[in-house]
Amino acid sequence: MPPRLAPTPTVLDEQALARLRELDPGGANQLVQRVVDAFLKSLDQHAPVLARALDGAADATPGDLGALRHVAHTLKSAAASLGATTLSQRCAEIEARARDGQPDGMPELLEAVLADIDGVRIAMRPLLQPTR
């Protein structure tokens, strides 16, 4: 069976990716690959912050919630632009709860976001390959 070239539709919205591809018709500038690579590096940087927040969610201070809000806001926007809508929506929920100082349910939400990040990484791998 040949490898899948398209991301799983439930993880990535193909319409968002198509809009990104329209900015680089033919892929000569490898825009999709460069944007995806930058996003994956951002995930590598921010996922540990989310994991640490999960470990300390019960004892979260306003400063911890502020840092969590910042990371969630950053990932929310980037994920939306690449079609990772579930990840984006969950980051929006974390951002809102952190902004409002409401850590209730945060551990479950953080676990879900970390799982979403793993799924997005897998779904984006094929996008790093140059188009032919």
C-alpha cells in the first residue's frame, strides 16, 4: 500500500491547507513545507510548557495561568491557519479558562491538547515532502 500523501481529514482541514497552497502555486517556494516545519518547531517548543502545566494544574498560580494563556493563544492561531481546527479550538478553551482564572477541568483539557499535538504531528509529516 503506498504511503498516504494527504493528512487525515479529521485532524487537518484540507480547505485551510488549500488556501495556503494557493499562495505558492506549483510549490516552487516550498511555502507549505516551510510553514509546516516552522509550526512543528513551535509545537516542540510549546508542548513542554503544556506538559508542565498539566503536572502542576492543581496548584496553578496566576503566573502559571498567564504563561499557559500565552502558549495557548500562540498555538490557537497557528493551528487554525494550518487547518488543525480541533487543536485550535481546544487551545482557545485553555486560553479562555486561563484568562478567567478558571483552572477547573484544565488537566483533562491539557491531556486532550497534548494528544491533539501528537495527532497533528503525524498528520503533518507528509506535508514536509516536496510536491512533485
